[in-house]
Amino acid sequence: MRIHCIALLFAGALATPAFAQDAPPPSPHSGFRVEALAGWDHTEILDDDEGGILYGVGVGYDFQSGRAVFSIEAEANDSTNNGCIGDIASDRFCITSGRDLYIGARAGILVGRDVLLFGKAGYSNARYVFEFDSVAQGIHDRDGVNLDGIRVGAGAQFGVGRNAYLRTEARYSNYEDGGDRGAILGAFGFRF
């Protein structure tokens, strides 16, 4: 009887690693993530409607349920987009689009193990800086305003290896007082 018990315990100990191997791996679309962003920011500012370079960082947390992925996320970015009217030798007025802060939610569907299509929406707060220079009067005045608004966007995310991903996105932000901003960007991120 004692030999049978020892044999059963030994067989159970050998089977435990086999059970562990049968457990599914953790989802590649769940958990905390951090990313670097770069792209093209477009806001028509005075005489400049060509836009500028957007750059920033983002963080988020993803929850996967079947093929659906839900996220909460935040971003901080800046832009080189600006525009001026007037002449630097006399009077000149310039507006620069400054930092943009965002917090929102994302929902997506997996169309393959490593491809996620998503839409997003949330709150955005953008800063615009105004500068006036008058050489003749010796005046340099600088001020800024923060605008609250909403952002919507859509894009695709592609897994690269186990923990890294690439993302492309198009977005549109609409701010109080009628201001708006569009952007096309890419991101490289890591999941922890």
C-alpha cells in the first residue's frame, strides 16, 4: 500500500509541469504600456497651413476580453507648428501651438494575433502661445491660452515580438472657441 501511495505522489509530481505547459500564455494585448510618438500636426495658424512636427510620450493600460481590447490612456505632446503675420523688421504677430495633454479611452478588435484596429475618444487640453514684436516701439509681448476640447481618432497597432509594438493613428481634436487640430502619427511602444 505504501509503495502505491509513493508511486501516485511521484506520478502527480511528474504531471504538474505538464499541466503548467498546457496553461495559455498571458495575452499580448493586456497590461501597462509606454510609447514614444512622432508625426505631423496640422492646425491652420494665421498665414501657415502647412503644419509642423508632433512629438511626445504616452502611457496606457489595456484589458483584453476575447478579441476585444479596451484601454485607458494618456499623452503629453508638443509641436513645431506656428504661423506669423507682419514683418520682423517692423511689427510681427505669431502664434505657436504648444503642449497638448490628453486622457481618454480606446476600444479595438483583434484581426489577428498581432494586429489591433481601434477607435479612441477623450479630453484634450492644448496650449497656444501668442507673441507680438515691434522693433520700432521696442515691444516684445508674450502670452498664452489653454483650450479644452475633445479628441477622436482611429488607427492600427502591430505587435513586434513579445512586448513591443508599432502603432499608426489619425486623430482630430476640436477645442472651445472653434479651434481644431488634426494629426497623423506613429508610435513605438513597450508593454510590461
